[in-house]
Amino acid sequence: MDKLKIAVLFGGCSEHAVSVKSAIEVANSINTQKYEPIYIGIAKSGAWKMCEKPCANWESGDCREAIISPDRNTHGLIAIQDSECKTVHIDMVFPVLHGKTGEDGSVQGLLELSGIPYVGCDIQSSVICMDKSLAYIVAKSAGIATPEFSILTDTDKVIPNSLEYPVFVKPARSGSSFGVTKVCNANELNAAAETARQYDSKVLIEQAIVGTEVGCAVLGNGSDLFVGEVDQVSLTHGIFRIHQEAAPEKGSENATITVPANLPVQTRGQIQKTAKAIYTALGCKGLARVDMFLQENPGNPGDRRIVLNEVNTLPGFTSYSRYPRMMSATGITLPKLIDRLIESALMR
């Protein structure tokens, strides 16, 4: 039987370095007995290039221009070398991209035009999850607890509102905590808003939630969902800034991630159930990592409230990334996970 040709997209204009690291892990784990991977790197400039394999200096290797054709009759790549064009059929695309132009619906729109199946969320759910304010509105309408928030556009002046301090000021559409500032009084709002606007014209001012940061990996479509073990983020100080450390492979200087979370089994089950509900309400498909807060009720120690933090529709696949670690804790290794993601995309 012919192998499925899987185009693995990596790099991109946003969060480029972690995407390359994720793609390296995928390349090392994909079953080449079943699949024929074709690696397409997207340079920081936006140029698309077919390369032999992802690595730290992939652009300096043997590369040629290659782009996915939006023409459904092509159903694949247009590769360009020595001024000659060649079409390369592909059966599926595995986007290993993060942040803007990667998981915000942009690439998903191209793939919908092309008619090529792809791993991960569709256009609508990618757009909603990328915009934290939209995700909160949709989730809240489904009965899920979210932080209170307000929005600033690029022309709005920062005016103290009814939210209680501390608040977090962040880009509404960005990833990995870039541009996020914890604000403890109104005098700090303007500077925090300007920091956030370096990453997005739409700024979110969000009520700080006092609680334990937890996450849950979700896999599948519709009602056929599988969840990984719950993880727990413990901070010594500051805020959690995954993928922004100088050497993330060695761990974070202010955060420890425990898998499974150091919580009672019943509580972990409640978090998993809530993650499924959030995933379903936001229309996610394929995979997503759902980040939440577990908040204790001071008046009733046994009463816990789960609050949505954010949903990452194309989480990292590096050796230290949370999504594969949560799945691995249930016995699903990265090669098995890649298999299941491809199967899930084919079944949509």
C-alpha cells in the first residue's frame, strides 16, 4: 500500500524557534513505514521552502521554493527549482505552527481552499480561540466560568474601569505570554497597554484569578474525545512565560510543571470534564490544550471553581511541551499521538 504523503509545515513568522523544535520532534517520531513526510519550512520573512528535514539551521541546507496550491485540482505543492515548476501531490498537512499566521485561521483558510485534509482546528475555532475575548464570550454563553474583562482597541484611551486590581493587560490575539503585564494599580495601565499593543492592536484587560494554573490536553472530534492527564503549574514568582526562557529544555526559572497534577483524582476528573466542555463549546477539532484556573472557595474549602484561562489550538510538540507530556502520562507516546492526530483529521 502506498504511504500517505504528509506535508509538515513548520517555522512561520511568529514563535518561529519553538515551531522548529516542535517539528524536529515530529520528524524524529513520525512513522516512516506508514507515512512519507514532506517538510515545508516557513522562514521568518514568510518565504516557503521545501527542505530535507527540520533542524536549527534548516534554511542553510538544500532547500527549494514550495507553496501549497489553493487550486483543488493540484491538491498539493507547487515546487520551484531552476525556474521550473513541479507539482507534488500530498494527502494531508500537519501544521506545526504557533501564534499569528499559524494557529489563527490563516493557514487553515489556505488549506480549506486547497481541499487538503489537515490536522487541527478549523478556521472558525482557530479564530475564536486565538482571540481570548471571543473565547471568553463563547465559553461564558455555554455556562463556563471566565475572568471578567474589558477590551481596548487601537484608538481607545486606557480608562480605569470596574475591575478590581490586580489585572492582567495582554494582547487579545497573541501566544506564549508575549506582551503580558500584571498591573496592580491604575497608574500602571497605560504603560502595560503600550506593551501589549506591540503585539496586537486589540488589548485585553482581564481580572486576575487567584488559583492554581492547570491544563488538560484534548484529542479528537465531536463527542469522540480523549483527554490526557491534567498538569499543574506551580510558580515561585512572576507569571508563567512558557517558551520565553533562555534554555527552556532545562526548565523554567520560576515555574514547575507536574504531570499528573498534585490534586485528588475526583478534582482531576472535574478538570478533564470541564476541558472537554470548553473544547466542544469553542468548536475545536483534532487537538487543543485547554488552560484553566482551579479556584478555591475560602468559605468552603471543598468547593472548587474551574475558570477558563485560554485554549491553544496548535500546542508545542517539543521535548518539554505540555501537550505531549500530558498525553504521554496516559500511555500515548509521541509516535502514537501523531498517528491518532492524522487518523482524526482523515475522519473529519
